[in-house]
Amino acid sequence: MSAFGTHGRGHLNGPVVVIGTGLLGTSIGLGLRGRGVPVFLSDPSPTNQAVAVDIGAGLPLSGMGTEQPELVVVAAPPDVTADVVERALGDYSGAVVVDIASVKAGIQQELRRRGADLGRYVGTHPMAGREKAGPVAARGELFTSMPWVLCPCEETLPDALLTAHALATDLGAIVSQFDADEHDEAVALVSHLPQVMSSLLASRLQGTPLHALSLAGNGLRDTTRIAASDPTLWVQILGANAEKVVEILQGVREDLNRLIGTLEDPLAPGARLDLAQLISEGNAGQSRIPGKHGGPPQAYSWLTVLVDDRPGQIARLLTEIGEIGVNLEDLRLDHSSGQNVGMVELSVLPNKHDLLIEALNDRGWRVLQ
């Protein structure tokens, strides 16, 4: 793996053809159009394409005429990505072609098997998205400060790689380079496994009485947020990266079997130690997740401020924290069950924790440590 500079000056001139006007394809179009790059759109769904055109992501491909594109972005579903890339390489003999599918090795292998011109092809993966799908959910700023992985083939020409890099940096992404297998192994752990675990947890809520769900707090909401993702897309992603995901799930199964065995006799000698070790292993893993702005992990202090559930209260709180001179590292919102108050959870550097509590108390806020 290698890393590029984070926000280099973009240099795409266009035109750029985007094939596929879902969330990501339309967001790419919006982002490039916002930087003055001409974009032309194509989608098998006339409705999706029309919506993307209407919101300003580009013009219909039919309007490009005989002009040749500088770059073709294939934003097709994973199960047809190789087909669309192969066709684009043939249709646009002078263009670089990139895809943005979330799995890379299988597509690369299939294109090589078909004898495609891999010199002009770069597999890429922008690590950005939303739970909502389709062009109406697109945002031109979707990729800003988000990771964007380039997975060139051995055959990829230097100019093609530079063009793919320019696409990502023009859209404000943080660019890194992996080989295809390394990428698929990494996303199986940091992207595909979280989706599976979130979906499995959320599936246990089916049929749960509403009075039981009324006890849910941020823990359940945080861990099931991505369970609202598009099932059709995830069937394709998991199927395309099944081997890597299965390897990780086998390790999860071992941990679950270990936990089940311990809880079947929680008073047995060593059971409490084993439970503590399992939780501690989770602590150790969580502490390795990169911190703010991708920097090294850092421990923060949390406090909770109660706010009345009426307009302007959160804005007033944040304004006063700014006046106090404390920088927030993170912020989460929750609601008090059955009461007309909200709870604003604030994360600050440890050396600012007590100062902020004292200052907020002095200003009349109700603060919980």
C-alpha cells in the first residue's frame, strides 16, 4: 500500500463520461460540474438519468456528439462492472476508464481473462456513501476528505494512473493505492463485516414488542444505522468478495462460540476472566481505529449536556462553547425517553473536560459527567 498527497490540485479538463447515475455516479457528476469539468451521463434507466441531469450532474451522453472523453467513470453495479468497463474501453479508444465498484480483484481478473486493454484501466473505490440510494440522494461534496483507493493493474500506464488520481483529488478525496487483493481483504474487514454484523443485529429486532424497543439508546442506534442499506447492492458486494468475508466470519464464529460456551456457565472457574478478556480485546481493537482527521488514535473525554427540546437550544449551546474557547472533537445527539429534553454528548480533549463543565454550569446549563 502507498499513499498519495491528500488534496492535490486537480487537473481534469474533460469531458468526463459517467456511466451509471446512482448515488455515487451522480455525486461524481455533481462534484466535477461544480469544478467546471464538462460531464456527460449515461444510465440504462431513463428515469435515473433524467433525474441526474435535472439536478445538474451533467448532460445526456447523446449531447456529446463526436467529441472524445478524457475519462470514463463506470459507476455500475458490481455484477456488471466488468462488462461495462470492457465496452467502454472499446467505445472510447483514447480514454482512461475507471470503475468505482467496492470489490476489485474479481473485476480485474475478468478483464484480463477477456483480453481488455488494461493499460487504460484503473480500478478504484471511493470509500463514501449514504444509507439512501439513487440520484436524488447525491451530493457533490460526498467524497470530500473521504478515502479513495486506486488499484492499478500491472499493465496500467502511468498517465492512466495520474488521470484516476486527478479524479479523486478533484473531488476532494484522500487518495491511497492498494493492490486488488489487499484492497478486497481490507474492505472485507472495515466495510463488509460491519454491514453484516449490523444487519444481523437489526434482524433480531423483528417482532420485538414496541415497549421493549422504547428502551433503546444510542448504542443500538449506532450499531444498526447501516442496516438500512440497499439489500440488492449488498447481495452483489458480499457475493463478489465472499472468500475474504468468509475468512473473517469464521474468526467471528470462533469468538461467538467461545462467548456462548462461557455464558452457558458464567460462574465456572475462569468464566469471568474470559468475559473480561473478550471485552478487553474489543477495547484494544477499537483503540486502533484512526482518530480525528485520520491521525493517530487519541482518548477523548465525554460529557452530556441536557437541552430543552425547542428551537435554537443546540445552536446556543455550540455558540457558547465557542465563546468559552473549547474545541469539540465529536458530538452526538440522543433523546430522553418520555421527557421533553435532548441530550447532547460532547467529546473534548481531556485537559479541557473540567474547564468546559465548570464554564457551562456557570452559564446555567445542566451538565452530566
